[in-house]
Amino acid sequence: MSEDTATLSGAVTYLELLAMRSSRGAFSQPALQARRGGAPPHVVDDLERAEQLALGVEQQMADLERRKNELALLMDTTRALAEQEDLDSLLTTLVRRTRLLLHVDMAWVLLLDGEDGSCIRAADGAISVLGGVARVPVRQGLNAINAVGQSPVWTSDCHRDDTVPRSEHIEAVVLEEGLTALLAVPLRSAGKVVGVLFGGDRVARSYTADEVATMSTVATYAVAAVKSVQALELARGRVAALSAEVDRLRARERAQRRTAQSGQRLVELALGGVDVKAFTVTAGQTLDGSVWLRDENDDTMARTSGQWDDEEELAAATFTARAEQRVVHLDDGTVVVPVRTGEEDRGAFVLRCPADRTPDMDLVRYAVQAAAILVTLNRGAESADRKFRDEALDRLLNGVPFSRRCQRRLKGLGLDLSRRHAVIVTRLPVGDGHALSNWTSTFVWLRGGARTVHNGHLVILLPHSDAREAARDVKQRLAKTLGRPVAVGAASAGGGPEELLAAYREAAACLDVLTILGKEGADTPAMADELGFVGMLLGGSRDIGAFIEQTLGPILTYDERRSTNLAATLEAYFAAGASPTYAAEALRVHTNTVARRLERVSQLLGPEWQQPGPALEIQLALRLSKVSASLRGHAVAGQGVS
């Protein structure tokens, strides 16, 4: 065989070996056999060169095959990631596929979850408690992300390589899992690192550039899949919320329909003129509770159970509900609702449900409407009586004489003009007059009084022995009704139409004084005995002694009990132009003595006694006290002469 023929035969042999995908050891046989057969050196060299070329081709074919398999596995990985519908299963698939792609001992991922601000960890191939999916403190994810940074990092031996980033989380996993080689790829979303994908081996291993690139590609697909899953979960949450809202609205609609049907039956029952007792029983059954129906006089018209445990509590709640025209809720779950027809007060509807039930307020409103219809159909002359009392007060204020017959009828209606009454006056505010008039209509009726509008004033007449207490109660309730302070003037009437008319004029004058003095926002109602000498002027024949006692009472009492001269010191102090020094000279005492006496005056009269207003009243009271004492002395002397 010629040399050329031998070389060509050897080349064909290598091609056959490549075609049969023979092992790498088979490629050394042709050159070895030629050398043993005594082939010329250049023939052996050609065969060895052909061997190297064939091995290179075989390596390229193996690399292509490996890359083809890796690409197929990568495509399968992206498909598997895209098929996941929740975040936990997605991360579990990610770490499992990463292990298969890179043939690492362990893979794990840390992901910051923007939905709830936590960090999710998933691991595969772990031999410690790190396996599975878990929520971990967000700081673990942050310190790992900050350690890895924006670019992939890898090492064949993390224990000896000082260039590998360190963090509490990474070092803990390396120690617990016994890892040596480490590869970390950041998960980036919109230019921001939101997590890290890790791969590790328990023996030293070098990671190729292709492996790093493959893991980076997986990380890119994973971020896209995470976004899709999060969007899907958000959409599912919204759909679930919308579905729950639809179910809630449907249930509410069904409940409203049932409520309307039950309420309509109660209204039809009332329109049919049913007995009050029968209506109350039916209402109690419909509302699943005990029902009391109270009339305009706050008497119980009908009830479905026995006596109320605390009748005073029920009366107070009923009064508040009717006077303030609002629903009152008691601690035991009882509700008290005012019964009204238009602007007219008709009483109250009381419902007590079992402790484990909350009353259906929509159905309660239907029951109250039905009760209003029933009470209106069964009412007596209460409205006419109320109107008569109010009109009688209006005639009294206009100076129309009262006949004995009129006074007897008023007395029969509970308004005895011979008794002591409180007359309370306030101005009708612009825009609130209607609401104020409606409120007082119920309030005075329940208190056995009357009310009218006269000269721009709302005038309230209440049977009460203490006008100040009555006025304070009215003032507080008016402020609560209107949502702001209200100026109130008040006076007490001893009895009879003339006394009532005089009391009205005094109360109106007190109200005007509040306005003039700029004290409309005062905490207490204005009465003549609280306005100092101004009140004394308003009162006309008011007792001067009462004014002196109110102004100087503590001083006079102190002087009498301790034999001191505080009143004289005050007189000298004001006479000296409020100068303690000149007052001391006039009294022939030391200046410090006057100073100590004035300190005592401040303790008895309050720190503001030297203000212009109080000082003027004190000086007037001192003068009146001296005059009264002098007059009393003359009277005693006159009696002695006779």
C-alpha cells in the first residue's frame, strides 16, 4: 500500500469513528497501529494530526449536543415557569429547574414581595430546615441583595475566596448546607434588584461562562413569570373582592326586600285600624323582641312583656328621644325611637331584643311609621290641648286678660298659673327657628309647660321652683340641638298672669343685657340676681339687701366673725384712688397692714375683684350698705321716741 493510500485510509477511519460516535479512546488506535506496523514517520504524523482534528470535531459535536439539550431544558424551564399560577409553586419550580440546568447540589432564591413588604425564600436540594417555601424577615433579603449587587458572582471555593460577597444570610446557608462552590445571580425588575437566585455545590467546582449566562437567562424569565403571577394573584383578589361585594349586595337586597315586606304588613295592619295591643304583639313578633308603645303623655299604651326593670331609665330615655328627636340606644341593646307625624310628637316606640341579636333598624323604622299611623288614628284631643296652652301663653304676653274659665281649663291641662314658674327667653336664630320651635314643642309638653314666639323671642314657660336650674337645662339642650352655644335669659314668677308677664319682661331684659355686655356666649343663663347692680336696676323693686349680700357677703361675714375691718379698708382703698399707701394713711395703719387685708379680700372675693366691673359693684354695695345701716338706725331711733 502506498503512503498516500495509507494516509487516506486513516482519514476515512477517523470519519467512520466520528460517524459512529465512538469513544475518545478509539481515536488513538489508527495512529498507534500505523506506528506498530512500521509506517513511515510522516504517515504516522499525518494520522496523529488527523486524530487531533477528529477529536476537535467530536468535541464540537458534543458541545453542540450539550447546548441543544441545555436549550431544550431551558425552554422547558421557561414553559414550566409560565404555567405556574401562584408565587409559591413558581419559586419551587424555579429552584428545582435551576438544579437540573446547572447540575448543582442546591439552589435557592430570595425574593422581595412588594405586595406585603415581606421576603420569600424557596430552596431545593437542602439538607437542613431551609427546604421548601417560607416567609422570612425582609432584612435577610436586603442584606443578601446588597451583598450580591447588580451583577452575577461566582467562586469555586467560597471559604478561601475573599472576593466573594458576604452577608449574614449567605454565610448561614453555606455553613448549614456545607457548600463550597457558589453562584449568585440578581433578579432585576425595572432596573431594580428585587431578589437573588443562588446555586451551590458541596465540593469545589468551577462555573463556566455558559453556566453563568444560562442561570442569568433563567433569572430573567423568572422575574417575568413573577410579574405575571403577581398580576394574576392581584386580579384574582379583585375578582374575589368583587364577587364578595356582589354577594353582599345581593344578600342586602334580599334582606331589604324581606324588611320592606314585613314593614308593609305592619303599615297595612295599622291602616286597618287594628287594636293597639294587637299591633304591639305583631310588631314584637316581627322584630323578634319586646315592644313598648308610649303615648304623648309618656304613658304606656301597650306592651308585649311585663314591667320595665328600671322605669326611671325608660322615662329618661323616652324623654331624650322625643325632646331631641333622635334614636336613643341603651346599654342593654334597647332602642327608643320617637314617634312623629310630620312635625307633631306622638310618643315613643321602645324595642328590646335578646342579647344575641342586633335590632334591624330599617324594620324598626317601618314599625315606627306604622305606630305613628295607628296613634294618629287613635289619638284624642292632645294636640288641641297643647295648642290651647301655647295660645294662652301668647295671649298673656300680648296683654289679653285671662278669664277664670281659661285659667281653670289651663289648670285642668296641668298648667296651674298660681304655682311658681320659670320664664325662659332666647332669640330665634335665623335659619334655625323651625328646628328650635319643633324641639321646644315636645320639650315643654313633656314638662307640662307652654311655649310661643313673641317679639322675635322664643318664650318657654315651665312649672319649676328654681328658674336658674330650669334655664340651665334648657340652655344645655338648646346648645346640643343647634350645635352651638345659645344665650338665654330667665326669671322666676311667683304666680298669676301679672307675675308671669313681669317675669317675661325681666327675662327679656336680662337677655338684652347679655347682648349689650357682649356675654352671649356665657356658660350660665342670665338672671337679674346674677347681673349685679344692673340686675338690681332691671328688677325694679328687687331687694337691695340681696345685692349687698351677693356682692359683699363674704367680706361682711368675715368682719362680723373675726372683728376685722375689711369693709372699711375697701372703702378707704377706693376713696384713696386704689392706693394702698394713701389708704393706710387714712386708716392710720401701716401700709403692710393694708396690703395683707387686700390679700384677704382677694381670697374672699376672687382675684378679679379689682377689675372695673366688679370694682364698681363693690363700691356701690359699700355705699348701699352704709345707707341701709343708717336707715335702719333711724328706724330704731324713731321707734324708741314713740
